[in-house]
Amino acid sequence: MTSRIDLCNCFAARQAARAITRTYERHLAPSGLTSSQFTLLVLLEDRPGIGMRELSEDMVMDRTSLVRALKPLQRDGLVAVAPSVDDSRQNVYLLTPAGHAKTAQAGELWATAQAEYEARFGSATATATRETMHRIGQMA
């Protein structure tokens, strides 16, 4: 008989997320970045001048957790905060030159994690899984 835990989508998702995160963290370790920090830097590189609300939505994180995640990146001079040109009451986030350099360095490490993941599961499965995870992330 199958147990409830074997049927639990939440348990399976958390178990998979921890295993995937462990792989990426191992590869990213030499950069000094966590996988979450690297994701934030890449998002800021792709969308310079993004505001807190959009960043929070894209990361599927509450603002308090996002501020906590951004603080070390700001402290280390990788991310800068500036007033929005559209609304000076709002802040936008940008990569600094050091942030761009760190993202490039960590990007090479990320590529090795990505290659390991795809070698383990196959490119087609990796693509299908990623697309499914993106759809699930949009549910939030």
C-alpha cells in the first residue's frame, strides 16, 4: 500500500528542491554565493532597475525575506539601490560592476551544475521538468 507521504506533492517538491539546491550549492561554493544569491544576481542582470515588487514576484518571495537576501549582496558591493526615475518614493536594484564580475564568475560554476543535472536526467527530462516547475511557480 502506498503511504500518504509517497503521494504528497509538497513532500516530493521539497525533497527534489533540496537535492537540486545541494548540487548547485556545491558547484557555486567557490564563488562564495548561494544558489539563491546567484539567482538574484542573474535576475538583476537580466532586468536592471527592477523594483522590489517585481523582484518579489519573480522570486516568489515575500518582501521581508527578499530584503534579508539582498542585504549581504549590497554589503559586499554587488548590488546597488537607487531611487526609481519613474517614482522617487520607490527604489530599484542594480548590479554594480563588482556584481557583474561576480555573476560572470559564478555563471561558469553554474554552467557546470547545469551540465551535471542535465547529464544525470537527460536534456529532454531536464527541459520538461524546468517547464513544469515554472508553471508551478506561476501558481503563487
